[in-house]
Amino acid sequence: MIKLDRTSVDKAIAEMKLFEATKEVLASYEAEKEILEKREEALTERLAQLQEQHTQTLIDREVASDNPSDYIYLSSQLSKIESDMKVLLPLKEALQEEYTLLKQKYMPIIRESYSKDSSARNKHFNVSEAVSYVREELKLVISDYEKAISEQDQQVMPLIYDDFLDDSELMNESWDNPDRRMKALAFKRTFDFDRNNLLYDKEIRLK
């Protein structure tokens, strides 16, 4: 079995450092995203606190319904809590739009950076050149192998030609005897002009 020399590709793999600029862009994106995430976390936490206070204040006001002073105070507290929630809820909802805007901002930057980084992948190992070189080398190997087959083929073919293939009566395909006709045709096909060509999967394009 033929074995490829992997020295150049192994060296390229060892030295490969791709997408460095893209990593920097993504780091910048994540830094801005983290700011939004912290804001969202703070809003969520504060809203949860207010919701808990609102529920407890409602209960306390119900208990204090017979005490006008406490009832009024607790009602005032409820109004303040509800007012704070009305401010915070739209802020939290607006965060989704800010996330979208942030992603839209970075989409073209990431695309450009990734494309530039990706274009450097052939810097140390050009795949197209390697495939072309290996293909030509393999074609040469196959050609040499076919020549060697042909040389040994010529050691047996002269007698086969002289005594069998060149015997017109023996190779006559118009015989009425079907069995003899079939054998003659099969014999001639065995020695077609391309008998020494090597066969391989046609999906492997060497020509």
C-alpha cells in the first residue's frame, strides 16, 4: 500500500493558529452582552423583590382593614411598589430589543473577521496543490505499474497471437455452432487491447 508523507501537513497542524481576530471580536461581543445580562439579572431580582413585597403588603392591608391609618399607609406603599414595577417591567422587556440590536451590530463584523481568518487556512498547507501533486504522482505510479504488467504480458502474448488469435478459422465468429462461437468471442475479449489497464473507482478522478 502506498503511504503518503505527512511531514508537511503535520507541521501545518502543529503551527496552525486560526481565527485569532475572530476570537477578539467575539470577546468584545461577549463583554457587551455581559453588561446586558447583568442589567437583566438586576432587573429580574428587583422585580422579584417588588412582587414579594406587593403580595405581602396586600395581605398586611387586608389584615389592617379595620385600622384606617395602617390601611392608608399600606395602600400608599402598594401604590409606590406598583409604580416602581411599572418602571422596571418596560426596562426588562426592552432588553430583548437591545440583545437583538447588539447581535445585529456584530453580525457584519464577525462575518468579515471570520472570512479573513478563514482565508489563511492554506497559508502553511495548500490543499489544492497537495491534491494536484499527489494525483500526478499517483498517475505516474499507476502508469509505471501498467508498463511493468505490459512487459510481462508480452512474454506470453506472441504465442497466443500466433497460434490462437491469428488463426482465422479458430476465431471465426460466423460458425453455426453456438457453443464454439461463444468460446471464440470470449477468448478474443480476454485479449482486448486495453486488457492491461488498471481499474479503479471512477469517482476517484485521476484523468
